[in-house]
Amino acid sequence: MPGPLDGIRVLDLTSVLLGPYATMMLGDMGADVIKVEGPEGDTTRTTGPARNPGMASFFLSANRSKRSIALDLKQEAAREALMRLVDGADVFLHSIRPRAIERLGFGPEAVRARNPCIVYAGIHGFGDRGPYANRPAYDDIIQGGSGLAGLMQTVLGEPLYTPMVAADKTCGLMTLNAVLAALLHRERTGQGQAVEIPMFETMVHFNLMEHSFGHVFDPPLGPMGYSRMLAKWRRPYPTADGHLCMLAYNDRQWRRFVTEAGRPELAEDPRYADLGARSANIEEVYALIGEMLATRTTAEWIEALERLEIPHMRVNRLEDLQEDPHLKAIGFFREVDHPTEGRLTFTDVPVRFSETPADFGHPPPPLGQHTAELLMEAGYSRGEVDRLLESGAALTVDHDIRG
């Protein structure tokens, strides 16, 4: 069955991870995603292990469910080809700085003049209304500027980046959300619009959701920073033979836990008797929990916490995830035979639709794999496609389309 976005066509002029992550999810949900790349391809084509040139692991992970067209947008013929693709598109999504996209001739006014119903989405490092507009940005830059690296300093004593591409992936989810909202508006009104997704503002919004804390009030009723998140003992707890994540959060869970651990008096202690009191004394709470969990093995605590319905998980390394019993039971890691890259393993689409199931579309494409196919869909004749390929305005993995 087709996915929920079947019939939606997306022109994807993004690179690295933020935009490709968003468009991969659009493609998994059934959209026809056309990845528009320059002659050199997305930079991630050379990032990570690879069996063949231009098909590195980073690229493969974020670019399934897409078709690839390679155009040299420095050439007028290539720019005209992209505009002809705009005519039949529902979404135009790019991660090019505002001045650069305007110089290419694909700013929001030009694209919307060509197709007034299109959703035009621009991913930028910073919003265009402030003094940082047009600055370049990557994940590390935004982690630092948005306060995320500073949160690590509060806990660990020095500013650190999170060991993942946290800003790109968070902003990718915001991009998906924004594009879907704009498509819903168009469905209701027939009206396209321009959408800006600034990384800096998005991550400040994300980080301050809980960490505004006392500064929600004017004047402030306390410092910034959610105390429970910044407690030095907030970490996986050592058990007698390993580590365990556990959170006895509400009052019922707390009473069950301390009773099981042989410390029932803590349920009545006014310092810990309710959620508000425990939050005010969170460092002591974490230290007490650590003392209690250290008395049994991980397996013993998992049995007890399962019985008591207290949230818990063993600590998985990345290498453990493919053997996790829940993920194995639902077939979350899917093996796919790629026509050029052999057997690949991908994570499944995590969300479930009862009537329009999401699923993988095209396998991650070699650079320009669908160039000729897409140009002909845009109305070019075979001869015209040949001339574009011969001039270098368009590129494909197979320049002979006449066979």
C-alpha cells in the first residue's frame, strides 16, 4: 500500500545530515524525493567506510527512498532543467545560505513565481532577521552557540559536544514538522508558502524547553537549568555486576522501590515523600538510589523492577542494539540487498500508520542514477537529455540512455 505522502514530490537540495534526514523520512512516508546534487555529489558520499567510491556509510544511512539527479547549477541549462522540475514539485527544500541560493536564481520569490502552490523550505544556520544571518553553520557550531555544549560543562566541568550529530538531527525533525504543516495548509487552502528553519533558533528552543526553569518567570524565581538534569549523580547506576538505568519518578514508583530495597522509611521521610520534595533534594535522592542498586546484580534488579512496573533499562552499547530482544522481535534492523553495494542493514521506520504504512522506497542512489529518467519526466526529449549530458550541465552514472 502507498505511504501517507504518496503523490507528493520533493526537490531536495540539501546535503550532509540535517536536510537528508528530513527528506529520507518524507521518502519513507511515500513522497517522491528527488535528491539534486552537484557534479561532486553530497559530501557524505565520502564519509565513512565504503565498498565503492561515492557510496560511503554516512550517505547510505541518510539517503534511502530517494532518486538522484546530478546538475551543474553553474550552467544556465542546468538551472533551467531544475526550474522545469520545480513546475511539477510540491516541496522545494534546500540548505544553501540565502545569498548563495539567490545568486543561483532559486530564492523563494523566484521559485514561488514559477510554482505558486509550492512549499518552499530553506534550512539556514541562523534566521534571516538577525545579525548572524548568512553565517555558515554546522552541527558543532550550533551545539556550542545554543547552550548545549555549555550544559555539558555544567555537569562535567568543561564544554563538550554530545557524541552524536544532535543539532542536525533535531533540526531535521523540525524541518519535517514544518514541511508537513505547510503541506496541510496547502491542502486546506491551495496556498503555497515559504518556510524558514533556522538551526540556531531551533536548538535554543529545544534546549530551553526544560532549562529555562526559574527564568520562565519575570523576575526569575531561580536560576536557569533543570536541577534534575544537571545533578552530578544523574547517570546509569552501578549494580553488583554492571550498570542499570532506573527512574522511580512518581510517588507510587518511589514507594515500591524503597520498600523492595529494604528502606521503607524513605517513603515517609519528608525530604523524599513526594515528587516536589524529591526534586528539591535530587542529589541526595540519586545518591540513595545508587547505594540501594549496588546491593544486587543487574539481572536481579531487572526482575524486581519489571515486577514492580518501575521504568528501567539495561545499558546498551551501540554494538548491543542489534541483539536487543525487543528490537529483534519486531525486526527493527532490516537487511536490504543494494544493486551495487551488496547487503546493507538499516533501521526500520519507527512510526506506524495503520492504513498507509511507511516503508523504504528506492535504495540509496549512486550519484546521478536517475538524471535521464527525471529529465524526461520533466518533458525533455532523449536528444535534449543527450545534449545536457554531453555539455556537462547534467551528469549520470550511465551516459548512454538510448539502449
